[in-house]
Amino acid sequence: MTKLGSEKKQLLKEIEQLSSELTEALQKKEDRTVQLFISEERFALAMRTANDGLWDWDLNTDEVYYSPRWKSMLGYKEHELEGSFSTWAALVHDDDKEAVLQQVNQYVSNETDSFEVEMRMHHKNGHEIHVRSRGFKVLRGSSGEVVRLIGTHVDITSQKKAELFDQKHTNVLEMIAKGNPAAEVYKEIALLYEERNPGMRCSMLELSGNKLLHGGAPSLPKAYCDAVHGLEYGPDIGSCGTSTFTGKRVLVENIETDPKWKNLKEVALPFGMRSCWSEPIKSSSGKVLGAFGMYYDYPALPNDEELRDLISAARLAGIVMEREQNQKRIRDLAYTDKLTKLSSRSHFYLNIEELIKISSRDNNKFGLLYIDLDNFKDVNDTLGHDVGDLLLKKVAQRLKKACREVDYIARLGGDEFCIAVSDVKGDYGGAYVAQRCLELISKTVELCGRVFTPACSIGIAYYPDDGSDLKTLLKAADTALYTAKDFGKNRYAFYKKELTLKTEYRFKVEQYLREAIEKEQLSLVYQPKIDIRSGKVVSVEALCRWNHPVLGHVAPVDFIRMAEEIGMIKPLTEWVLKKACQEIMAWKKAGLPSVRMAINISPSHFLDSDLVPLIRSIIEETSVSPSELELEVTEGEVQTNQNNLTVFRHLKTLGVYLAIDDFGIGYSSFASLKHLNVDFLKIDKHFIDDMVSDDKTKLLVGSMIEMGHNLGHTITAEGIESKQQLNILKELGCDTAQGYLFSKPVESAQVLKFLSNGNSHLH
């Protein structure tokens, strides 16, 4: 038995003897005050060797004697703290109080033979300490009533911290053994040493090439972590940068004055960092993998315990970093095609299966492109496999350029590649990627002094339309690939033939549209708007038309949407505006009555910063009066955000008229009109068609007209095809009308006819 154990055993004997003496004194009815005083003095004397605190609790009065040592454990002086039970109740941790009192009751009621508990108590300085408390009963006379509890307090905070540290250290090792993600383990390592050293903040940086990458730092500000992420290491780059560069420990006592922090201190000081100690993180072979940093918010160098923790933490982090690097090498070997550095077949299949799960859950669609080089066997047979490998590398590079960031590409083997095209909204997403692949691959390449023009065929299948699992989807894409080869190679084909035909037509439209816009091969027609009461033409709407010698008539809804998708809507809008303004000036020169020209502005162009300057420029160039222009924008774009309000305000400042087109079928309706300064509301044709046969629609149109008038707007009804519709609109007080009842869209020469010689009325 150790010396300390002998002392403890002797102490317990003395305490038991004291308890017996106190009981005997009470039984003999001696002077309790004097006897207890003597007993306490002896008890306190016996306790000195163990350095424990003494307490004596009178259960009848709740008076408690706390020894000076008991108080000093909690940071109080001898004269501080009231001698009552409420003092203990205020100092013990709330979560421990009930359990301690329960054990007191069990001991006092003889349910247990001894009293020993552990609890947390509040130190005067604000932190918590762990206390082990033992107690003994003092009985009264022959009745055996428990009148007092006398006991000790021992500070076991250091022991508890050590136990907790060991437990968490073991947990970290278990996380490493189980293969938990590195970020999770880094976080636990940091917290492990931060809890052991209050006020410390830890950081782990991984070395990648010559740069330090953020690994884990749960207590450091994100802004600081972002600032050092990607930092190049060097001999004077902070503590961690220097440590990884030299492979040695770097202890910086004061960040503000140390020359190694000269270029970084402005990043660290605002976040309260004043000292930083760094230990290089090394692999089992001694290779530097990164650095472990410990920060304090005051200048300091580590004491012996902190230095041991720094070394220990770096070694622990090194296990994780080495494991991650080894696993990365294994993954690279298993999941990367050695020749092209693209994903391997096995990795691609895993990703497609995961993509199928996600797409099924989110009800999304994706495309699978199966790519095969045309006549690749001839290259291998005539020039050898070395040249064939060079060509495959070049093709892989070009395919990567053809893909978007969200797409996934792999080499399946030989000259076969696959691309998963994510976020497909329609039938053409896969076709656009396929078209880019064809264009990039078909560019000439020089290999070993020979010039080649590679080509490929591509099969396209869609999830879930063409297959709901990996096997079915691959088979569909492979079938489409052979369809493309049967069509003559160097092209793509869908698993469904009709999609191939539709896509081919779409790309023809796109190709010809670019040419038509650039060479101004489109035309304008004009449809008049009539004042309902007088029948007089008050304005005309300019409508774009496209008749192509190969495609024939292309519907405006198709080519305008296409212009938006291919980024040609701005030049198209500019041409329409300029052409329409030139017509206005031509009509005025011919002596015709002045009418407004209404022009639709594409929703995608309306909020563009170039719109207002463009209109101002065209007004100046053509000398048209701003009041002769009426710009129409669909209701879906009329929202009350600041951008829209600003555009409307700037356009009104120019002096042009503004109209809300297709009113009633969008999202804003009257709720937004109070914020917008517009002149006209155009009620959509859908309501005009139904109001003859549906009283509710008629009532709704009437409400629109009335509310629009109350807000100061002129109301136009579009799509009028019958006199009955016109009569209803007259009855409801509509202002102007537009539709086939008056005139279909006509060319400029016909506008001249009905505006000239007083024929400015249509009936």
C-alpha cells in the first residue's frame, strides 16, 4: 500500500472515531457547544494532511459550517460566504443538485450505508470545478435520530479533465479507425485540445503542392479560414506557412511584432489572435503533410503541458492526413482512367446509379451520351497504338471542354466515352452538349507529323424516358449510337427517332436565324389599334415575321424564343425598334396622320441595362418623337422590385408610352400597378374569347376595365374577331381594340392605304 493510501486509511479511522465521540457526547448530555467545537477542531486538524475542505451541516437548522479550505477551493476567503445550506445550493451546478440531495436522503434514511458523491460547483472566477464529497452521520442519543452530517470536499477537477481527455482521445482514435470523414475528425481533434486548454483555438492546414488548404478549425472565424485557404508556404509566411516550409516547430509569442507575420498580421489581429504556435504534421515516413496551429488571444509561449499537447495534436492529425492521402491514391487508381485521366468505367457506373437515385427522388431528368470515335481502328492499324493513345488523350481533352461543370464524363474503354448531362429541362439539353462534342472533336490535330480530322458518333438516351436503371439506360444510349452510325457517322441520334428529327430542325432554325438577324432578312407587319367609340386608328403594333427559303414560314413564338436562348434577342430588338421608327418617319414624310407605333419588348431584354440607352439612341438616330413610341412588356415581368420600378421610371422620363401586355394572365395584376407608371393595359385574348359565352368572364373583364380606369390607365382589348365581342366591350367602356375584325397584320404599303385620303377609320 502506498504512503498516500495509508494516510487516507488513517484519516477515515480518525473521522469515524470523531463521529463516535460526538455521538457519545450528545448521549451524555454534555455541553454540546464546547464538545462540538473541540471535535471540529480535532476533525479539521486531522484533515490538514489530506488537504480537504470540511463541512458540517445541522439538518434541523440548515446551518452549515464551511472550513477555510472548503471556501478556498471555490476561490473565496475565510470571511466570505454565509454559513447556511442555501450557500451550497447556490454554488452547486443545477444539473447535479437534485441527484446529490437524493443521495443525502437515502443515506440519512439508512437506504444506503455510505455517502459519497461527485458534483460540479461554481468557482468565484466563473469556471466550474469537480468535487468529490464524503459525509458521515451524527446521531442524537438513544433515539438514533440523525442531527448532523459532517464531511469533506476534495477538488478532483484535474482528475476529471484527464479522464475526459482520455475518453475523447479514444473517441478520436475510434473515428479514425472507422474511417469517419477527415473534416469530422479534424473538428474533434481541435475541440479535444481546446477543452483541455480554455481560451485556445486550434487549426489544421493541409499541404497541397506549395499551398496550405483549410482542414479544420471549428473555433476560428470563417473569414480568417477563408483568408489563409490557398496560402503559399514559405520561410516567413506566418507560423504554419513557415513550419510546413521548414518542417520544424515554430513558436510565435507575439503576432503583432514577429517578422514572420509581417504580411499576415492584418488578417489575424482583427480576430483577436495574438500568439500562434505551429507544429509540422508529418507522415510515418517523415514527409510534411501540413501544420497544426494553436492560437491564444494574448502574447505567450507554451508551457510544458501546452507544448506536449501541440506535439500530440500534430501526431494525431498526421494519422488522419496520411490516411486521407493513401485513400485518395487508392481511389485515383480505382476510379481514374490511367490514359486519359477521366473517370473509369466502374466509377462512372457508380455515379450514374447515384444520379438515378437523386433524379428519381427529385423527379429530375438527365441525358446519357454514348460516344464512339469513327474509324479509330484504322489509326491503330496503320500508325500503331502509341499514336492511337495520343489521339485518345486529345479527344478526352476536347470532350472535357464540351461539357459543362455539372456534367460528368468517363472513358468506358477503347475509344468509347460516356457523358451524363445533368439538369436537363427539355429534349434539347443533351443535343447541345452532343453538338459541341461533334464540333470540337472534328477539329484537325497533328500527331507524329500526320494531320488527322477525328470524328465521332453519339447516341443520346434520357432518364427516365428511355430507361429507369443503369443497364436499360446504357442499352438505349448504345442503340442510339448505332443509329447515328447507320445514318452516316459524325453525327448524333436519339434513342427515339422523332427527337432526332425535331432536334435537327431546331438546329437548322438556330443556324438560319443567326444569319437572318445579322443580315436583316426578317420583315415587319403592322396591326392597327382602333378607338372603339370613333373607329379611328390610334396606333399600330409592329410584329416581326420570318419567311425562309428553306424552312418556309417560322412562327414568331418559335424564333423569338430561339433568339432569347441563343443570345440574339438584343440585336433582334434593336433591328425591330430601328425599322419601326424608320417607318413612322416615312409615313410622316408621306403626309399621313401621326399614329403611335407599339413594339413588344422581350421579357429577357426588358431588365437589361442596355435597353434604355438603346431606345434613347434610336430616338436620336431616327428623329422620331418619343410620344410616337409605345413599348409593350408582358405582365409576368411587372413585379414590384426596385429594378423594375427603375426601368419603368427611366423609360417614362424619355417620354415614351408604356403598356402592360397580356394583362390578367400573369402574376402581378392590380397589386403591382399602383407602383408602376404605365399608360395602357392590354386585356389578353383569352378573356375576350370567353366573355361572350361566360358571364363570369364578362364580369371579370368589366372589373378589369373599371379598375384600370380608376388607376388612370387606357384599356385595350386584343384578339377581337366578332362584332358581338366589340359590342360587349363598348358596353363595358373599353377604350381601344385590336384584332382580325378590323385588320390582320399587314405590310407597310397597306398601312399607307388605310391611313391616307381620310381612310383612318376601320369598321
